Amino acid sequence: MFFAKLISSARGYIMTMFKLSDELIELARSHAEEKHWSVTRQIEYWARLGKAVEDNPELPVKFIQDTLVAVEEANASQLSDYRFTS
């Protein structure tokens, strides 16, 4: 299956096309449905996670996953104040 994506560049937008296996698309679809994400968003998440894991082999994968979720929440302004209690 082919995917196309518009990517912003200094000269405007460019379209990138790439081929992914049907197996990967179906796997991404099932995971995306659980999170109410698009297939594209799921594959992008996996790519970011894989890059972060390779760049930080000393960190636990769960820590990296939680960090990526926190960054997405911050970018979507879904933060809430944390109140310290004693």
C-alpha cells in the first residue's frame, strides 16, 4: 500500500510517497483504533518511538513512551497543574 504525505519545507510543501506492507498497515490500523488515532498518526508514533529508543538505548522503553505522550499532551495544551501535598 502506498502512502502520501505533505511535508512542510522552506520552499513550501512537498509530497512524499512511500510503500508500506499491507501487514504493517493492518497492524497499525488495529493499534490506531484502540487509541482513536489515524493509521498515519500511529505509524508516525512508532517511527518517533523507534528513533528515540535507538538514540537512547540506556533508557527503558516505557519511559520513552511516557515522555512522547507527555510531549503530545503539552503540544495539545492538555496539561494540568500538579499540586504537591504533604
